[in-house]
Amino acid sequence: MGNCSWCGRQFPKTRATRKYCTARCKTNACLDRKPSRIRAADVAALYELLDSELPSADAYRERLRMILAPDSEPLPLIEGQPFVPRMD
């Protein structure tokens, strides 16, 4: 038995079905594929970020988050600086 990589359902593994339980799951998995590489525009933005002068490491982290994960919520600002919580 194996678990489908798309829906998580258990199915009997065969040679034809190694990762997905049905052809529909396989098709959906191809449509929603997550990119494994960084876009060229993001790479250019990272090089620009490396060459720039930022006032703090927290500002650097926030700018890096905006480039690599624009859909995630921004870090909260305290006195104009991004606040990064610590685990201390």
C-alpha cells in the first residue's frame, strides 16, 4: 500500500501507480506543481539586496522575506523597524 502524493489516500501500489492513486490526482498534481527554483527576477533582487546597505539585520530579514515569500504576512513593525521574536 502507498499514500497518494496528491490527496493522501491509501492505494495499492503497482508499476503504473507509484505516487498517485488515479490519473486525475496525477493531472492535478502536475497543474499545482510548486516551483523548485527561484525566478530570475527574485535572484536579481537577492543580488541587489546583498549589495545594499540596510540599517539592521531585522530590516534585512524582512526584505528577504518579501522577496522569497511575498504571500506570507509581514513582520510587525516597532519604531519603524521589523520586530523578529526570539526564542530566548
